[in-house]
Amino acid sequence: MNLWFRLLRVLVQGLLRARVPWDARTRLDFRVWPLDLDLNLHMTNARYMALMDLGRMNLILQTGLGRLVVKERWGPVIASALVRFRRPLHLLEAFSLSTRIIGWDEKWIFIEHRLERGGDLICHALVKGLFMSPKGAVPPARIAEALGHDGDSPVLPDWISDWMAVEAAQTRFGVVNGGET
């Protein structure tokens, strides 16, 4: 139930807040509630991922992409995530989640999430996703254009290329397609 209240808050705030440029870093503030905890009494890993979903939804709403997503019947799809947990979050601790688009290639959009508490990095994640229309994947360049960006993607950091190479190797060796490791 806890996530439903957060979802409602993000929807309302996202619709009411001023629009931001496509490359802005959006921010949401949260607190760790009892239903966020695992058996070790810190926030469970699954909750981080659920909150990142809310961060992407907020980004879609604040950039104005939400109207186009509804109009065109696009659905956001996450293909993979690279997550690094650095410090735990405990009951009632306040923290913030910032979300931004780092860039894109011909197929994928790369989105960064940072969870911070008092200036300390708690968790860092990069997700690779796209938007699907009834006709198939929507080119990221079209989305960037809809958000007011004309031109190419910002230069992606080298480590994203390294991550993509690891994913390609996983596919090549059958790890992703049901093969044994």
C-alpha cells in the first residue's frame, strides 16, 4: 500500500510542477517507512527499484513527455539496470532520488538514478530502456526531438560502452537466452 500513496503523490506533483528541459535532473524526496524494510531492518533492494520507477515517471511528467506517451500509446520498457548499493537506508531516514537522461543511442535511452542522504551517495543506478508503440520501438531521437532537443545525444561516458559490451557478451554466450553460466 505504501507504494500506492507514493505513486499518487508523484502523479499529482508531476502534473502540477513546472516543466523542465529534457536534460534536467528531477528530484523526489522520500522517507523510509516500515513496509520498505527487509529482515535486516534496512530498505530492501526491491524498494530501490520501485522508487526508481517513480523517478522515471516523474521525469516523464516533468519534461512534458507524459502527454505524448498517452497520445501515442507509448509504453516505457526497461531492458536492464546496473545498480550499485553503497550504504543502507534505515527506518524513518529521509533521502532524495534524482533522475536524469544521460543520453541515447539508436535504440536505447540511458537514465541515471542517484539516491542520496545528506549529500552522501546511497545508491547509484543506470537503466537502459526504450518506449514501445503499437508499431514497435520508438527511436530515441524522436523522443529527444519531442522534448525539445535537436541534434545528437550527448556523448555517453565510456563506462556505458563497457556495460553494453558485457551485455553483448552475455547474449553471445547464451546467458541471456537461457544458457548456463
